[in-house]
Amino acid sequence: MSVDTQADAPLLEVQGLSKRFGAIQACRNISFDLWPGEVIGIVGESGSGKTTLLNCISARLAPDSGRVLYRTRHEGPADLNGMSEPARRMLMRTDWGFVHQDPREGLRMRVSAGANVGERLMALGARHYGNIRAEALDWLGMVEIDQTRVDDMPRTFSGGMLQRLQIARNLVTRPRLVFMDEPTGGLDVSVQARLLDLIRGLVADLGLSAVVVTHDLAVARMLSHRLMVMWRGSVVETGLTDQVLDDPHHPYTQLLVSSVLQP
Amino acid sequence: MYVAVKGGEKAILNSHRLIEDERRGDRGIPELSIAQIDEQLGLAVDRVMTEGSLYDRRLAALAIKQAQGDLIEAIFLLRAYRTTLPRFGASVPIDTGRMQVRRRISATYKDIPGGQVLGPTYDYTHRLLDFGLMDDEAERCQAVSAPAEVDAAMPRVTDLLGRDGLIEEETAEPDETPIADLTRDPLTFPAERPLRLQNLARGDEGFLLGLGYSTQRGYGRNHPFVGEIRLGEVAVEFVPEELGFPIELGEITVTECQMVNQFKGSKTKPAQFTRGYGLTFGHCERKAMSMALVDRALRCRELDEDATAPAQDEEFVMMHSDNVEASGFVQHLKLPHYVDFQAELVMVRSMRAAAGAKEAAE
Amino acid sequence: MSAATAPVATGGPETGYNFAYLDEQTKRMIRRTILKAVAIPGYQCPFGGREMPLPYGWGTGGIQVTASVLGADDTLKVIDQGADDTTNAVSIRRFFERTAGVATTERTEEATIIQTRHRIPEAPLREGQVLVYQVPIPEPLRWLEPRETESRKMHALAEYGAMHVRLYEDIAHHGQIATAYDYPVKVNGRYVTAPSPIPKFDNPKMHMNPAIQLFGAGREKRIYAIPPYTRVESLDFEDHPFEVQRWDEVCALCGSSESYLDEVITDDRGGHMFVCSDTYYCAERQAARPAAAAPWSEAGGSAK
């Protein structure tokens, strides 16, 4: 579906990224690559720097040092910091998605579900109401929201529905890369399980690359191919998800894993 | 047959005559003089000068008379006059440290160099109607003549704090920096403090009072203490280009409020007190204090505080503080909107017709 | 616009004030802003709006623009709601009669400058005429994004998706675009612009108009412009194209079926009739028809 299917080059390259807030070193010299179709999980407790890292690599926050290269569809790798603001904003609403923990941050709460899904299409120049609406209906179906709710306001939706709506709003432009910040946080366990299934299915079907930040190892295990464990601003362990979780090497990872397994 | 209403021009002229007549009221009662307003409604004159941003007691009094005591209307009159005045230049900044103080209080120290001077204030009056004032012939008490020598040296309380580094330093803009002028250039955001202070100085007293009050009730709390309020006369000096040194043009009465606010410190600054500043023409203490509270609230950005409350939102505050703008726009709703309303009527009717047709079909 | 030939700084009939009230420096500043506005069609240029002796919201922006382009040999027409004799139009016309002593007219074709609130005259404008709009809220994105800092960025980057979200919502909820006036337009294919609260009926008149269209917002301190013969498109969807208001009735006075109609309530039993909002256009048509002709009934055909 996408023009660029070069599987032999990373989609996102993070090189020596650091960010501090005053005395606090939130991210220390972090490097990693994300490959097309790959899902990387970033785990760690709150305050470990994982959300700061996510914000830096998604161009929502400027790092103090280091580079983030994104392979654009037409012009190859581009440094996010060197990119013009229009280009960056364009990337954010077309080629990327960002799923917030609180869906209210990512949705327009005062317009209908259909308009929420259709907005990105309209921003890209779609000018046929019928087509926009049809596509919105399709996407509501794909994220398992009753299509008769298309004209309803998000505030009438449950937490799980809101999160699915946010996902549909992000995916409608067929992005190549999606950032997720605790996508199942704040939801009931049963709702979580259903949402995780849905996300996993969509990621696989659409061949998405994703970076998922979570403190929940179960979420990480279910969604990600590879895992990065963060502790006090540094990546202390990285590897295939099963490998990291089943055979943790770093003492902090061991503690993290054991605290889940033996509550 | 229908004939469209005409005669707008005549109606306007007649309306002007009516207000003129109403303004004069009962001819059996002596007409108010400008001097009477100036002398006996002095605080109203002060407010009109402050928000009208023109220091001229006589013109402010005239505006109050012309507006029948409607102070916002008077402020508007004064402002509209003010824009037509040529400007010769900018005066030297007034130095309130050299003020001839008539009132000076501090809530932070019991005793301060120069002492506390209560001066004229309603603060400790009992708000009982004084029926004695009904008799406009009665003798009025005379103030005991000038209080025992007010100390000439009256350092500002904030300067005392500053000596120990307890309060942030007030750094003046370098002389070359052109100072934005709200009355000449459109407001742009983000706005720097000099521009914000100009806006607040002209801002509506009621609006700022409400906002200042909201910060005290927790909407952008900043732990204020009245460091000092001083009222008195200061010299206005001007440097004519051909002379190259300042000459005194005269003196004006101002009220200054220096609010001292708590500040925990940030990643770059150690804990220190911070400032909120208020200044008005004449004696407008409530306004000066409200201004200082809102000034401090609006500094949240530079002090690394979260901006969560209305008083901390500079676009919200500055875009809505001006009562001449606000009053005009609210009252413009009285202007005919036949055309827009007709457009809405057509729209609502067509929607209702469509809904009716849909219902009939179902 | 014959400002260049205007006598500089000579008092108008109202002594004590400069010609057309504003001082020459201020006029120059405003003319510079207008030039910039004309150079970037549809872009809102900030300007140092002055306090006028008329209240904000009552046409101060339009008055400042008019005062700055007005010359002694101009002929001024002022309308409000399409009519020359509504109180505010009368008040503004009197203001310029007093401060500039210029000729005024009700005849659209005679005027060199027309200041308007909420309408574009029915008679086509011609080259050389200046149409000055009074604008209350110049920012078409204001209802979506109240913050100036953000809306300016949206304009700069031409991020106008949200405008269509608003239209989408209208159709989703009402089956049609429910904006009846101040209907957003795109000027010269670039800037989304507020046409001021004219009914959408007038939007098509803005497109490729031979006259200069200047917009003044006094309280918000913005000036913008549509130069002659500039593309002006009303935002819409392909399958829900922009449409203007229509009436089943014709004007009860002149029989026009092509003009914007005002509804007049004639009694308290639901009686009402429709008359042209453009009073000059209507009067001309009435004068041109045979004296004996009866007023048009609701069933009456249109007069041509």
C-alpha cells in the first residue's frame, strides 16, 4: 500500500538522544532503530523517562542533543529537528499517528465521531462529504464502534469506545508510524483485553510500525516485537520481547519482571 | 400600502436633543460645574483619567458631566479625544521613590523607614450613610493641617527587600529598546510585560478586580502581600532635544501598588519573592491593587508556573480588559441585524421544512 | 481612491479636526497597511487602530479605512443592512459630512467609496470603486480556535482542515451547511477569510469583482483586502455545493425576484411581506415602472 516498502532500511533512527529538565536527566544518550512493520515497546516505571523519550522522537519535544531521523516517503531520511514546522506538522497529521493515554487529548470533543475520523482526510483536501462519511463509517466498523453512532458526540462514548475512536482518527490516513502512550491506561481489564486484540490486529493488517510506551508488561508482551527497558533516563536492557521478559539480565529488569509475576 | 421606515437622521437628531435635556434635568436645580465635579467627585475623575489614559482633571470632569456620570462613557469620550492629540515625545520615567507622599502603607512590615502614613482612605470608615451630607449648606470639617512632617526619605519597601536579595531584581529595559505603545501598535502575542502593564493600566477596574479576586480564591494563586501602596505627587520631566537635559513639566498624582508574592524558585532561580505592579493616575487604590495581582498572575510564563487560571491567560485577559472595546462590542448588538437575522430565518425555515418532509415520508 | 489629491491637513467643516478626522500620519500608516493587504489578498494585516469617536463594534474599522482613502473629490455612500437611511448609516455619513465635507450620495453607481455593514449592493460595482466593509470579527477560525497565536499559525501553514470539519458537522446534523451569513471564503486560493456578516447571498458578488474590497476591523485592529478581479470561493463540499438563499416571494414594492429580501411583519396575526434590503436598488426599480402599476402581490411575477 505504501510507496516506500524498503524493508532493508530503518524507518526511524534515534541517535544519542538526551534531554534534561533542570537537574533531572530525563533521557540519557539513547539510540535505537525502528524497522518497517516493527513494534517497539518502551517499559519502565513512571519517572523513568519513557514518556519524555516518546515526546522527543515524535517531534513534540526538542531533545537537548542527539538526532532523530525519519525516513520520509519521498525524500528519504530527514532530521526531525532540522525539518520546517509545516513539514513536521504535515508529517504528524498524515504519516504519523499519536495515541494519547487520555483519548480526550487526541479527539475533538465538540464534534461528532464521524467528523473526528474525517478531519485528517479533510485536512488533506478531501472535499466530498459522501466519501468522507463513508470512510468514517468504514473506520468505525474497523474499530468495532456501532456505525449508527457516527453522528454522536464523543462525550456520549465509554472510555474504551473513546480510545477506539482515537485510534480510528489516527489511522484513517494510513500512517506508517504510530506512537502510543499507555494506550490501555485507565481502562477496565476486560476492556483492555479487547482493545489490545484490536490494536494488535490493526497493526498486523496495516503493516504499521509503532512505538508503545507502557508500564504494563502484559501490554508490552502482547503488542511489541522488541522491548527497551528504561530506568532513570537510560535504556538498561533491550532485546526481543520474550527474551527480555523471560530471561531478564539487568537487575532492574529482573525486579520489574518479578514484581509482576509475584505480586 | 407598506412604506419602508425613513427618517433615521431626524430620529438621531431628536435623540441627541433628548439626552441633552435629560442631562440638564430639572432647570430649578443649579447646574453642576466642571469645578464641582473635579473637586467633589474627585475619585470618579481619577478613574476616568486612569482608564481614559489622559491626565487632565478638567477634561475628565467635563467627560463625566457630558456622560451624566456614566464613567465608562466618560472614559470613552476622553479616549476619543486623546487619540487626536499630537505627541511630542515620551517623558522621563516618573520616579515614585521621590514622590511627595500623602499616603503610604505596608502590610509586610510593622515599621518601615519613613513610617506608615494612613492619609485619606475609606478603609476604616464605618459604611453608615452620613445623613449630615443631605444638608448641602452645612459646614464641613477641616482636616488638621498637614500631618507632622512626612519624612522626605521614604525608600520603597521592595527596595528594602531587594537589598538582601529576597526579592527578584527589577531590571529596566535598556534605553535603546523601543517600548511598545499599545495606543499606536496593534496588540501582538506573546506580549512582554511593558505591554501587559500598559494594557492593565487602561483596563477596566471591575474586570481587573474580578480577576485579581479570582487569584485569591485559588484560580492562579500567588500568595500576595501588599509590600507597599503609596499615593502622592510626582514630577513629570521631559528632555527637549534642543536642551539635552530634563525639565519639569509639572506634577501628577499617582497611586502605586507593589505586591510582594511568594515564589518557590525554579530550576534556574533560588527561592525569592516576586513582584506584581500596579500604577494609576490619581487615587485609585482598588484598581492599582487588582492590577498588581493580575500583573503577577500573567508573569506565570517567565516564572515557569503552570498557566491554568483565567487571570494567567494573557490572551484572555488582555483581549477583554478594555471597557471601551467591550462596551462597544456588547452594545453593537443594538444595531440592526435584519440581514443576518433574515438569513437565519430562511435557514431555520428550510431546516424545519426538510425535517417535516422527512417525518411525512416515514 | 483619490487620496493623493486630497488637501493635506486642511480642516474640514468641523473645525479643530483634520480632514476626515484622522491625522495624516495615522492615515499614512493605515494606507500602508491597506497596500500590504492588497498585496496579500485575504490576509489579515494588523494595524495600529485608533480610538474613534464612535463605539467599537459600530464601524470603527470601516471608518478608519474610509477616512484614510477618502479625498476631497470623492463621493461617499454609506449603507447598513443594505439601506442608506438606517440609523448607523446615517450616523457614519454625517460623521464624514462633518469632518471631511465630502459629497454623499445614495446612488450606488455615483459613489466612489461605499462603506457598508452586512451587505453588498445589488447593482454591480465597477472598476475604480472602493467597497469598505465594517468587520466585527475578522478571524474566520475564531470559533474553532479562540487563540490568536494558534489561529495565525493555522493561516501561515494553510491548515484549514478544521474549517471543513465545521461544515461536515452542519451537514451531519442538519442535512445542509447551516451557516447563513459570514460564510467563510477562500481568497485567491490561499487564505480563508471572513467576508464579514454579509448574507451568503452576497458571497458570489465578491468573486472577480471589478471594485476594490477593503475590510476594516477596528476593535480587533485588522485590515484585509480583496483586490479587483480576485478569485473568491465559498467553502463547500463537492456533493453539497455552496448555495445562496432563495425566496418564494418577490419584493412587494418593486417586484424583484433577484435581490436579497428583508421580511417585514405587518400585523400581529402572522401577516408579513418581503421587501428589498437594498433600498436604493428598490427605489430605482419602483421609479422606473409605470406610475399606475399596483404593488406586487405575493403571487405577482417578477418585473424585468
